Amino acid sequence: MHRWGLGPMAQRKKQLIAEGKLDKHGRPNAETPKEYLRALPDVGATPAAAAEGDAAAAPNGQAEAVSASVLSGFYVRPSTC
């Protein structure tokens, strides 16, 4: 049986909270080490940010159709006309 809060990442997080390098809820602040931030998953990334990253690679103005379909929550096939 595994127990919550005993893994290596949880222990590191508890240590950083105690040192004041994370806020009381475990969120990063100005004193959070950069190596800890690199190890965190980017949960704040939105589908719009991902579409903007792909927009630069899309030819012929198709980026607008892709980003609009991602933002709306469903995929709309771009027209070929």
C-alpha cells in the first residue's frame, strides 16, 4: 500500500514550504529554486497557448482555423477551398 505525501517530490515540496520557498499551499513564489520549477509539469498551459505555438508553423493562414477550433473545445476541419 502506498501512502500520500511520502514520495520524493512530496518530501521536497514540504521542505520548500518549511523554508519559505513555496507559499503555504505549495505554489511557487519569488524565492522558488529554478530547478524545482523545471521539474514541475506545466499545468497552467492552455490549449490556446499550444495552438499559438503551432500557428507559426501552419501555412496559408490555417492557424486561425486551428486556434479557433481548439478554443471552442471541438475540432473543426479547415476548409480546402
